[in-house]
Amino acid sequence: MSAAISPALMEVIDVVNSQRRQPSGYVHHLEVCQVERWGLAVECATPDHEHEITWLLADLGLRLTKFRPRNRHARPGPSTLTAVTIHRDTRSWATTDLLLSLEVPDGGRPRVTRAAEFASAVASGAIRHSEADYAFRTVHRTLDEISMHRSVNQWLAYRGVFDPW
């Protein structure tokens, strides 16, 4: 029997109170917390960046994250797409991080990241084999699609997400 998902991989977004509860117990106030037709958009300030912008794409099993730098002249960091499971109701969205991610630099080629951490979590039972298979299929499908569309924005448009990123 496999071990259950570690609570360290789970976070909950309270859409009513615009708060995100991190696995550590820390609660972030969200400046933006908006349910969209394609998922959930949240935004908050961080100590290291002006803003962290996160979109939960429930139908795709992905969390898309981008950091907006404090300095407007700084080069933007890559977009990160992480395989997650998402459970939602009218009050909250709960995600479980499955650790396998894609990093997509602006104008660059996507690459799979966190593979060693993912493999270790699967080997230890922190992530069940069925969830590992789901994460693997999700990330590789997304890698294929983004490679075909050549950018995160074009891929989002292909997926019917036309909101400004």
C-alpha cells in the first residue's frame, strides 16, 4: 500500500476571503483571487518579487506561475507549469503539488524540471504511482503542446485562455 500524499505538498486557496494557506501554515493575503471560466487567477506580493501570478488550470491539471520582478528593467523569469491535482468547491480550491514541472523562458524552449525531486517522492511513496503517472502524462502532453505552439501565450490561446498574462 502506498503512503498518502504528504501535507507538505498541499495548499488551499480560500476564494471567499482571498487567502492562500501554504503547506507551512503561512497565510498569504491575495490581491487578486478571481474565478475565471478557465480556472482560478491569484496574485500576491512576495518578499523577492513585485508579484507572484498564479493560474490554476483545473481542466488541464496544471498550476501556471510567473513572477513579476520588482525592477521594471529586470529580465522576466520563466513561466512554470506544475502538475497538480485540484479539488474545488464554492469556497475553496485545494491543490496537491505533484512536483513535476515545466519551465518555459520567454522566447525559449520548455524543459522538464524537478524530475529528481519527483522521482524521490514516487520512490518514497509520498506520491502514489497513479498520481505519478498522471503528472508524467500531464507534463509531457503540455511540453508537446507548448513546443508545437512555440510560446506559453500561444499555447494558452490554443487552450481557450485569452486573458492577458
